[in-house]
Amino acid sequence: MVCLECKKELDYLNHKNAMDTIGVELCEKHYSRMQKLIELNNTPLEAVQLYYGLKEAGVSAMLEWWDGKKSIDVAISRVKLNIEIETENGLMTHEQAMNDLEGDMHSFKNGFTTIRIPHILIRYYLNETVNNIIGIMEGLKANIKVI
Ligand SMILES: [Zn+2]
């Protein structure tokens, strides 16, 4: 068991603490950094899990990336892909949905594609989710070449 950020060996307690609260393997230093980021941005835990899932698959993403208007849960700047985690399925009001749609429109105008992923997919099917995102990245890369 090593820290996903710095590869430091984790002892049992650090490992258990990080897994029980955030769900990723982090050393004490990176755990407390991550806790601060989560508190500051109200980051869904699944965003953190996806970020590290992508990292393990060799994809460098950014967590809580500020696009000038809003903070994106996970962004992959190389292919201009924004990933938002949906945490409240079925509870969305039409105002929230319209805000999201307008946000997506602004992103599209700036050349960014937004995809929304329900948090349960990341929690239970992280590998498949990461593989699909890699497929989307390949599609975006191919389209960028055509233009
Ligand atoms: Zn670390």
C-alpha cells in the first residue's frame, strides 16, 4: 500500500483512515491536502476517486479546475474535456438543470466538451468508467485533428 500521490509506504492506520473517509490511498500529508481541497470546493468524493483512477491509467487530469466561471470537478485540458460528477440524481430542479445547460453552452463556446457522470458509476464501476473516458478522449483527439 503506497500513497497514490508520492508512492510513500502507508502504515495500516493511515491507509485505513484515508480509505474510510476519501476512498483513496494517500499518505498523511496528501490526505490532509486533499481534505482541505474537498472542504474548500465541496468536492464529491467520487471526483477524487475518478481523478486517481485516471492517474493510475496514465491520464493526467486536474481536480477542481477553475475555468474562469466555475470550478470543474475533473478536467482533462489536453483534449478540453470537463467532467462533472452528478451526486443528486432525480432531485434536480429545472433551475439547476438550466444552469448546468447554460454552463455547458459557455464551455462549448470555449471549445470544451462537458460530460456528466453519475457518482454511482464511479463508486461501483470505476475501471469501466475510466476506460470509457479514455475512449472519449481518443474521439476528441481524432476530432481535433480533423479540424
Ligand atoms: Zn503522499
